[in-house]
Amino acid sequence: MAQHFGPENARLTIRTGRTGGAAKAGHDLLIEVGSWEATLDLEAQPALTLTADSRSFRVIEGTGGIKSLTDDDRASIRKTIDEEVLKGSPIEFRSGGVQPGPDGRRVVVDGDLELRGARRPVKFELALGEDRVSAEATIRQTEFGIKPYSTLFGALKVADEVRIAVEAQASL
């Protein structure tokens, strides 16, 4: 039986880091995706699909930095992501293989992630609990043709590696 996930029963987040000579001035961000859906089917033809609207990102928190993020900062970051980084492009993941792990509590998923028009392979593990599913994957923005955002003449940059996580309530 296929399980369906989205903001009503799961959380999809993105974590960014910072680099550069002025990294102390910036923030590590936790971003939540507000509009997305996924389907996980572990039956005869195991598969995982996910689509997300990159315009639905919102900054939940910013850690580090010289000062706390304001609501205006959060709005500005969201606008930058939409207009300069992801340019409003859809995000899609389609599994090519879903293999149960030896312990029965993990599933190895590999497939293709499409981000800003570039499709690249991604592999990660799903952890299957009694009533929840979770996964984490790390991607490099540059592998998708995205130049990590920078400011202060390049002295402060968003790190190339971005961590994507999902946590969901599920009865598998």
C-alpha cells in the first residue's frame, strides 16, 4: 500500500552552512518547504517520488551570525532563493531503485533529483520506524549548475553542500 506524504503529515527541510572569510557574519539556515508531496510504495514495485515547489521555501531559523535574523532578513533570503538561486523551478525526485536493508528497518533508495533543470543521481537511506519514516541526503549545489549564493564580494558564501531531510508519521 502506498503512503502519501506532504506538509500535513511530514516535514521537509533544508539546512545550509556558510563559508568564506566573513562566514562569522552569516547564518546557517534551516529552511522548511511549505508545498510538496511524496509517495512511498514498498510493495511489489517499490518506488519513491517527490515533487516540491521551490517558491514555498521559508526560513525557520538562522544560527550563528553576528546578529539574529529579522523577519525582513527571512523575507529577503526567501526572495533571493526564488529569484536568484532556484529561480522558481520545480523540484522532482524519482527513484530508480528501492532496496530493503538487511535489518528490515532501513531502505536504500537511489534515483534522480531534478533541480533547476539539471537531473543528477542521488542515493540515501530511509529509516523505517514503528510509526515514522525519516531520511537525509546531502547534495552539492554546483552539481546542479547552481552557483552558491555569495555576498560581501564573495567573502561570505552559502556552502556548496546542502542537507535535505524528511521526517514523517507513517504506519508501514
